[in-house]
Amino acid sequence: MGQPPHFWNAMTGLASLAGVVALIVGGLFGAYEYADRKEMQRATETMAMIEIWETRGAQQAYLDLSRALEKHLSDTPAEDRNDPDNALTLRDNIARRAMRDHPGAYDKVVYFFSRLSLCVQASLCSEPVARTFFGDSLHSFKSWFEDEKARRRQWTPAHGRELDVLSVRFQGPE
């Protein structure tokens, strides 16, 4: 072959190095593709949850409650709305009136957010997509109905726990 042995040793070493580099690059690309595919599956599952929200009554229940809250708040005299000593009681009373106006709406919304929470916790749903789409609605709902959730926990200790879990996750880093 006419080449000195150290030449062939160097060529073998280069070929081995190229093989190792190709193996590492291939592994990294495979890991990236896997992670990308998993996130795409989570986004798809989150879109399915959005579809459920929009078509199976949870969004309508949320909107019904929101409109009733707005109506009852606007019907409340300004001096009562601006009294800081009365704020929590007023908020709870308005929430109760909204629930009386729309029986079952509170339960539909709690059920949906509990289901979404489990989906996010199991990494079946995309947390960033869920946070973007549902974060404001969850925060608003929790702020108005915190007292109702606490009342129901008296006889059902786990009531609304998933809303709390989801709320904490949504407050985390973007």
C-alpha cells in the first residue's frame, strides 16, 4: 500500500472520530425530534381541551357567571362597592347571587379546570399553551369564587384542589 503504518493509524483514528461525532450529532438530533414531537402532542391535547371548553358548556357557564357578576356588581351602590371593610363580604354575596342566577354553572367550570389541571400535571397538555389560553379565566374565576370553594371544602375536603394546583403552575415561569 505504500503508506507508512502511522498514516493508516491516523486515518483509522480520524474515521473513528468522525463516526463518534456523527453518532453524537445523530443522538442529539433524535432527542430534539423526540422532544419536539412530544410538545406537539401536548399542544394538540391542549387544543382538544380548548375545543371541550368551547363546545361542552364550560365556557358558556363561565360567561354566564361573568355576566351575572358584572350585573350584580353594577347594581350595587357605589358607596358599598368602595367600602374596603365590606369588600370581601360584598364579593362573596355577588358571587352567590351569580350562582343562584345560573345553577350548575359553577360546578361545570370547576370540573373543567380540574380536568385541565390533571391534563397539565400529567404532561399530556402543554402548560404554556394552557396558561396563555386559560390563565386569565382561571385567575378571575378563583378570585370571585374562593369563598364558595372554601365552603364546599367543609364537606368535600378536596373540592377545588386542582384549581389551586393549576393556579400555582400558571404563576410559575413562562
